[in-house]
Amino acid sequence: MTRSRTLLLALALLAPAVPAQLPGEQLCGNCETSGKVELEVNGKFEVEYERGPTWEVLNCADAIESDDMAMDWEPCQRCKTPSVQEKAQAEWDAIAAKKQEWLAERRQVDEFLDTEMAHVETTHFVVSWNIPKISVDRKSYRMHDAAHLYAKRLEELYAKFQTLFGIEDRQNMRNKHWYYALEKEREALKAGPVYAGLQGVGTVKRAGGADKESVVVSWRAKSEHPSDEDFHRHWIHSTIHQLTSVYRDIHWFTVGNRGLNPPWLNDKYGWMDAGLAHWFEMDFDEQCTTFCIREHDNKARWRGGDWRKNIYKAVVAEEVPPFPEVSTKPTQALSAREHQFVWSWVDFLMQKDAKAFGKAMKMAKMEAPARDILKDCWDLTTIGFETAWAEWVLEAYAPSNKSGRIDPRTQQQPRSTGGRTGR
């Protein structure tokens, strides 16, 4: 084959596929014989077309109920090529039927909770939201836009988590997470047992498993989450718990070996479970304010909210809990003081080699002892870890280090993996 013919073939393969008309049919100038005409999308629904490298918007209740389902095309109504128009109409009808089925299922939530809700589905999340309005950077977001904003934030956090730890979707038991963000406590108390299989006065969550969905039910308690930043930080913490829970590939195990079951780090690896969730909170805006229902009473504080200062003083005073002792505790058994230490231990290990946490979580799911995890992932003995961490704290958290973010081994700002995100 000549170079010119090879080039023509390549160009033909790259050209967009256009339905071919049947013999004797006319061409259509209105749709260029594609069967479809472009539509101008209402500005309200531009968010339906937001996407990232690893995600896109799949469904939105408000969009489905709008004119033309907020689609950017429709079948050509004046098409002069019947066979082509028929194919376009069949495609449109199939999309409409699928979206209506999704909408009917989500509207059952509204009926059950007796409230009007915005529902948005992206590649990895389904967000059901009835908080009337939130304020972000002095801009007001009503239900539809707020649901899209939080779905986008969740997807961005999801992508950062997987990139940071070298995780792929195929290694997760579940790749869809269901979030219910509710205005009132009574709605959350009603939704929790039905959608998460749990109940509580705050956020309830069920981690994904072989036969369980990944679900978070939360309500906007103004006393705990007075600002959008507070609510966003709370969602970050809860989401990290979900993502660490579903990370479990059946191919890791030999036949008959199930590993950690259920596959939740909180039961046997509280230091890693709580430490990672707090680390992502702190990475967002330098605060840790979320203590889940399965964690320690959030009213029991230890030395105030400056965790770096607290840890630094404890190291100077040689008042540090032994890692071997704390590392065997479930998350719910950690004290308020220990929550701060497990965050700092994770902070140190993240600075040393963040990607190693992917392997560390895998080893935890396979029930490896903490000492083996430290050795295989960071080449540290338990004693070596405690010593290296303490030395690092005295530099990284020193009062003279005003930013609290400098890695003393490089004297550089570590790469951010969180940060505030919005539109």
C-alpha cells in the first residue's frame, strides 16, 4: 500500500461516523444527513457538560425534567433522509427511556423523605441534595447548582486519592458512591436506616462490600458546619473513609483467603483509617474538625485545635503514645489525643513516600501487622519509625516554621493534594 493510500485510510478512520442514506433517499441540508440538529443549551444547564479527565455528568433530575432534557441535540424534524432520521429518533428515545427510568428511581427518595431534592449522577457519585442554599465565596448556590458543585468536588477528591496512591477503578469493590445531603436532622434519621442500613444523630455511612453499596447520609448541622468550608471538609473526611474501604481487589488473595472482612480499616487499623481521613482534611484548609459516629466523641478535645503545635509540644516533653500500642486499636477506640498522633504519623509517612500508602492499604486488607507494613512500604522498623518521625516533627512543626507545611528534608513546599475546589 502506498503512503498516500495509507494516509487516506487513516483519515477515513478518524472521520466522524455519519449514517449512510439508503439508495434513492435525498440528502438533508438541515442536519447534513446526520439525523441530528444541534440545540442551544440553557445557561442553567451548562453544568451538565462539566467533566474532568476521569469523570463526567451522567444524569441530573432537573435537566431530565427540562425542555429537551437539556440535551445539546435532537432528532432532525425536517429531515429529508427518512432512514437516517429514524436512527437518530431511536437513539433519542433510548436515551429518554433510560433517563426517565433513572429519574423515577431517584424521585422515590423525594417521596419517601417528603421533600424536594436535586439529584445528580457523575461517573463515581450519586448526590441527592435538599439543602436550599449554600454560600461559596460570596456566591449563592441553590439546590441544583449546589448538588453539581459537590459532585464535582467529590470527583476531584476521588481522582486525587487514586492518583496519589496509584489506585485504579478495577481494584475497588465499588466504584459508585451514594451521598444524601439533607437539610434537617429528622430527614437524616429517616434516611439512614433505609439507605445506609445504619442510624445515628450525625453522619452515617456504610462502606461498600461484595453485597453492599457505599452510602453516606449527612445533614447540614449549622452548629457543626456553619460555613461551606466546614461542610466541605466534613465531606472530605467521610469520603476518604469510603474510598479506603472499597479499595480491595479479590485478585490479591489466594483461593479461600478473604483477608480483612469486612474490608474496613477502622476495625483493625484505626491509625491508618483515621489518620488518612484527618490528613485530607488538614490538606484542604489546615483544620481537622470531623469525628465520625464510629470515632471518638468530638466534644473531647485535646489541647485545642492547633494539631501541629500540640504534637510538637508532646514530642519535646517526651509524652508520646507508643505506636505499637496505638496501631492495634480500632478507630472508635482512639482517644481525642490519639487522633492527633495518628494524623501526624500519616503526615510523616505521606511526606516520606505518599504512593507507598497504596501498598500499605493493600497490606492492611491482607491483615499484615503494622511492623511489616512499615518495613515493606517505607523501609522502617517500628523503633526507626518512631525516632525518624519525632526528629521530623521537631523541624516540620517547630514554631519557627510558620507555614507548618515545609518538608525539612527538602526545605520545599510539598505538592498539594487537596485544596479548596469549586467552580
